[in-house]
Amino acid sequence: MNQEQVVKALAALAHSVRLQVFRTLVVAGAEGRTPSDIAEQLAVPSTALSFHLKELMAAHLVSQERVGRNLFYRAAYDEMNALIGFLTENCCAGANCGQTDVACCPTTTKSTSQVS
């Protein structure tokens, strides 16, 4: 991840609703959530949610998949981990600070046949 991508990702997360949406999708895991589920859970109007999801997708922090007539949004764990990796790349100037190299969430894929 380069600095331009990091700035774009951080800018996308620098809004309270988008941060809530992203964290909701992180918690949802590979199953993801539909916009109506997210809107209901966060009490966000669907038109506003659509705008925020678009911004998160533009920053590559969220992916979208159509399953039948539904859209499912999922956190892009690989991008999230790359962002965290960039931010902690030179943690403690190389000194042992107790951090591990383990990613926060493994990159997972879910086929459309597994989504209900």
C-alpha cells in the first residue's frame, strides 16, 4: 500500500457514519451485510448510506457483490490489514515492542453459493 492509498483510506474512515459502517462490516465477517441491514442497524437513511458505501468502495475498504436481487457489502480485510501494516511498518523503530506480524483478520473469500 502506498501513501496515496493510505491517505484515501484514512480520509474515507474520517467520517463517523463511514467508520460505523466499516466497523459493522468488519464484525459481519465474510457473510457481509445488505444495505437495508446496515441502515436498520445504524439508523442511517438509505440515501445517505448509499453515499457512504460508495466512498468506502472508492477507497477499496469495502467490496460489493450481487447475489440474486440483493447486494452484499463486505469489509476488504486485505486492504484493512495493508493499512494497519503501513501504519505500523516501522513501529518502535525496529525495537521489540511486543507486537506480532499477524494480520488482524485473515483474508477470506466467500462464494456466492454460501450466502443466504
